[in-house]
Amino acid sequence: MAAGTYRARVIVLRKTKLGESDLVLTLLSEDGSQIRAVAKGARKPSSQFASRLELYSVADVLFAGGKSLDIIKEARLEQAFGRIRSSMEHAAGAAAMAELLDRVTQLGLENTRLFALTESALAHLDEADAPMVLAITAAHILKALAFAGFKPSLTTCVCCGRDVDIAVRDTIVFVSYAEGGAICAACAPRNETIRLRSEICAWANALLVSTFDEIAAYDIDLPTSFSVLQLCQSWVREHVGANLKSLQFLFTSGLFE
């Protein structure tokens, strides 16, 4: 094998056009770092890369080191996730996951849990009925934020450490995005907070700590899923400094009406 080459198992997060026929791909490597590489001729119908490096697919890729961007030499498709590619609802959920990962991963910065998390989330998303897309998407975003160091604290006051009861239905929970989570009633007057229904916090916490197999069996309605995703958007805006366009599309597209 030629010097300067390496192989990596990756998930395709984003494609950007380059020149007349090339693509720059943003990839999540198995070690959790981000890779940006050029797939030469990938936009040509005859290219071997056209079907092997689809968005949100898992592939085994051979790279050659380049001056600014590495070059993709070979690619073998491992998981295509056909339902994600054919369904607008499923693709919209995957897009939100990928956009967040594009924001929180970096070149050379390893975070091995992100790859396994995302591969599992995409596999469960691919098998889910459309109404569960939102819950799986929210779960992935919350878990990815936690692995990136931005885990929300929803059961303990971030100011004094007291327990915050989110299990009582039809009550209000004080939340501070800036401070990092729930705030008890005693500390709330001294902090800038918003009020969320306890059910939203309870579901967000459940999605955060549950496996995707467990989540697949949950009965969470669409309005609640949307509310949890709104919490996710606010959290990303506060701690990552981004407004996820893919999430905004989910809120306004009408796909789940």
C-alpha cells in the first residue's frame, strides 16, 4: 500500500460540490473525529462513488493524504439505510443528526462514542414508522450533546444540587439553558429561566438515558416529540452556537401533520 494512505469506516454527513464533477465529503470517522475529503468525479453518473457514498450511509473508505484535503481512492458501502434515502420524513430526521455532528466534531479530535451512537440511531431510524422519527432524532441529538460535553441536567438543580421532580404531570419546571438545565423553585428567582411543562423535561430525560431499543417501544405523541426537539434546538443554540436548519425544516415542513 502506498505511503500516505489510510483506511477508515465512516458515516457520510454532508456533501459539497467542488468544480464540475467532484464532491467534498464531510465524514464521521469510527474514532469520532471528522474527516473532510475529495471524491473526484463523484457527480458523474458512471462514478463508483455515486452509490457507495450516499448521505447518511456507512462505508469503508481508503484515503490518500492530500495537501489540504485528503483524497478518496476507494469506497465500499456497508449500510445504505434505504428507507432513510426514500422517505422524506426519515431523511429529515437523519439530516438533523448529521448537521449537529458536523458542528460538534472536529478534525483529529476523537470521540469514539459518537460513531456507535449515530450508527445505532440511523439503524433504528431506518426501521421506525414515521411518527417515531422525531423521538429517535431528539434522542440522538440529546445523547450527542452529552457526549460532546453539553449534557443537560434535568433532574437536579444546576445551582444548588437539589432534586427537581419532573415526574409529576401538569406541573411547571424552571429551566435555564445558559446554566445547563433545571433549576429548583428556590433558586429560580435568582436566575434567568423559562418554564417548561414537566412532561417535556421527563420525556427529554427519558430519551437521553434510554437505549434506542427501549425508545422504539415508547408511546410518545407528536406534539410532545416536537416540544422536546424545540428544547434540543434551544440547547444547541446556547451551547453550540448554531441554529440547526434541519430542525427548523422539521418544525415548518408539515411532514408530520
